[in-house]
Amino acid sequence: MSPASKKFFNVIILGVSFMFIFTAFQTCGNIAQTVITNLNSTDFHGSGYTSMSIIYGVFSASNLLSPSVVAIVGPQLSMVVSGVFYSLYIAVFIQPTTWAFYTASVFIGIAAAVLWTAQGNCLTVNSDENTIGRNSGVFWALLQSSLFFGNLYIYFAWQGKTHISESDRRTVFIALTVISLVGTVLFFLIRKQEDTKTPGEEDSANEILGDSSSAENKMTRAVAAFKKSVKLSFTKEILLLSVTTAYTGLELTFFSGVYGTCIGAVNRFGSEEKSLIGLSGIFIGVGEILGGGIFGLLSKNNRFGRNPVVLLGIVVHFIAFYLIFFNMPNDAPIAPMEGTDHVAYMVPSKEVAIFCSFLLGLGDSCFNTQLLSILGFLYSEDSAPAFAIFKFVQSICAAVAYFYSNYFLLQWQLLIMVVVGFFGTITFFTVEWEAAAALAARGSDYSSI
């Protein structure tokens, strides 16, 4: 196998592994609050929103140290261990207890930081200036396929049900736990890079291999990675991209947890309200896969760079927010177990609700594929610290969003996303224009990015 083929094979395996793990985790997140509100046990007093807030809060703090962990352990083993913790979190729902639920939330927050930092490093090392756009899109399309498979099962398994029984819950979460473990094992198929590194890639290749001659060298690399993260945090490009990243954290919370809960709470949807959660997740996944495929595989033919894709993303999201505002009752995110009988500015439409799910997924893929691409392009030699900062900002904003989702009506959640999304788009444009100017100064073709 040629060096280029080996690298692309690694990207495919990386994407497929994440697809399995997040088939389990994203499906879990999508139905967690609905499952919890249907628990019969009086001993359980957890909240799905609070759990997600803990996860993303710990996730954000852990990103400060995750580059050091990846530098010591190596990306492959880091992803394997992190995958095990994802599986344990999902397994808690088989027989949930409050203490285990929140404890697992803390551990998966730490594991997520390590997992995503290692992922960014692995993706960058297996890409170059000409392939980072394609590889980011391929990875994103494979990752978001997870939304399709898990939610397809939920749609058929919960069709016609207004209450989720203990047997239903256990069957779903045993299956999701096994799926997550399969994805974890697949990380072992990622191939090492001894024969493929070039002199300019030496440090990054060593990160993939996790090679180090002594514990002292490992500690030196860990400290260096931490210092590099702190230094990069205050660069102009990272500060500007942080606004865009903050928006992705807010809308991630909305489409992965809040919107499914809103759909499941609308009594006007009748006996289909719970199965519609799964259908919503499927169409979010369709949007994600379509966006990742188009903007990744066709990136070589894009003569205008990343800005048009991000502009499309914000326009698509604004349309979705407008329709959701008119279609969904204002109290849907915080409705009790009995649901809500309120209406917004139109009689709730299942078709509009599912169409908005597709738009949310498509817009999210626009932002994330281009953020992955520009970070891999700008920080090809500092990939682990750069992706750690990206996930730090994204996760802390997701934690804040999950926290206020316990209290804020739908209209305020939508307004926050509109404001942050607008400014995040402007700051992304600024960084992209500067990257294009720098590329032109080097005499490179702008369409190659």
C-alpha cells in the first residue's frame, strides 16, 4: 500500500470508529432526557440536561491537559481508553442510579477531551495541505452517519409509544453499549507511520506512534504540549475562530439534546411524538452526511475557499431557527413528563419539524467541516494543541447551553444562537481572508485548500 493510500485508510478507519462510538453516544444524548422523564424509579433524580452540562464542563477543563496526555500515551491508545469510558457511560442507562449517572458524566468529560484531541492529531498527521479539506469532509460524513443508524432503530422501536418502559430502555442501551465497544476496538486498525513520514512531519508522526525513549522525554513532551496550547490560545487567529467555535457548541447542544426533547414533548404530535425523536435524529444525520460528503469530496473544485460554505451554513441555520420558532411551543424544552399542549404561531407540523432537523444537520456540517479544515491547514505542525483549544471552547459553550436549557424558553435559546452565529460567521471570514492572502503570498493555488 502506498504512503498516500495508507494515510487515507487511516482516515477511513478513524471515521468508521467514531461512527460506531457516536452511533451509541449521540443516540443516547438524543433520548436521554426523554428516557429519564419516563423512569418509574423514585430513587433516580438525575437530569439529562444537567448530565450533559457536567460532561461538557469537565470536557472543556480537561482540554487544557489533553495534549499532554496524547503526547505521553499516543493518539491510538488514547482513543481506545477514551472509547471504553464512552461505553461505560452508555451502560449506566441499563440500570441507572443517580450517583453512577453523574460520576460517569465526569469521567466521559475527561475521556472526550482526550478522544477529540487525539482525533484532531490523527486526522492532521494523515493529511497534507492538499488533502486536509477532503479528509475533513470524509471523516465528518462517516462520523455523522452515526445519527442515522441509532435513530433509525429508535424510530421503529418506539413507534406508537407514549411511555418508555423499563424493558424498552434496557434493550436499547445494551445494544448501544455493544456498538460503542465495537468502535473502540476498531481503533487498533489504524496503521503506524514509520515508513510514511517526511522530515517536515517528524514531530507529528512521533505523536501518532507515541514513541519516546524515556519517561523524562515523555514528561518533556507533555509540558511542551501544554505550553504550546497556552501560547496558541492567545494568537489572533485562535481568538477569532473561538467565536465561530462557540457557536458550534451552542448549536450542538440544541440539535443533539434540546430539539429532540422539544419534539417529544409536543402532545399535538399524538402517539408519534416519541418515535419522531428518532426520525428527527435520522434527518439531522442525513443533513450532516450530505454536507460532509459534498464539502469534503468536492473541496478540490472549490475555487472560493471556505467562506461560501460557512455562509451557507449560517443561512440554513437561520431558516431552521425561524421555522422552529413558528412551529414549536415556547415551553417545549422544559415541559414536564406529560408534555405540552401549547401551540406557537402555527399548529405544530411534523413535516416542518423534521425538515428543520435536516437543516440543523446540514448547517452544522458546514461549520464543522470548515473549522476542521482551517485548523488542520493553519496548524499542521501544532495539531494536538490547536484541536484541544477548539474542543475547549466548543465544549465550555455546550456546557453553558445545556445548563441554561433547564430554564430558558425556546425563544431565548434561539435568540442566543442567532446572535453568536452572526458574529461567529464574521470572525471566520476574517481568518479565512487572511489565510488566503498568506497562501497567495507563497504562490500557492487558493483552490487547493
